[in-house]
Amino acid sequence: MAINAEVVRHQNENPMSLLRRFKKRAQSSGVITRARQLRFYTRRKSRNFMKQAAIEAAKRRERIQELAKLGLLKPKKKRR
């Protein structure tokens, strides 16, 4: 599915302004992100692999909550 980002030059518009408008339009339409995604092929993960990963993540979350309740978990430093 091709999405084109097209801009038309206004009267008395300088090239830098035209280029800035084009880049903004291309960014908002998702052309750049789609091109970056398609740059390298990534294989789809199997359904069983995804289920197993979800189960492990849930177990990890439960363990962290359990440690937090017991007070054995160090508080995280907040990011800026």
C-alpha cells in the first residue's frame, strides 16, 4: 500500500519552507515509519512462542508484585 506525500509550492514560498512542509506531511502520513519497518525483513513469531512469552511476563509481574508487598524490592529510580 503506497501512500504519497505531496505538497504544492505556494506563490513566493522559498524552497526551505516547501521542504519543511513536505517533511512534516511525510512524517504525519506514516511514510517514513513504514519505510523503516520494511527496511529489514522480520519473521513472524509463532503463536506458541507468543503465548509462552505472555505467560512468562505474567509470572514475572506477579513475582515483582509479591516482592513489593513483602518490601524486598528496591524502589526504582524515576527517569527524567
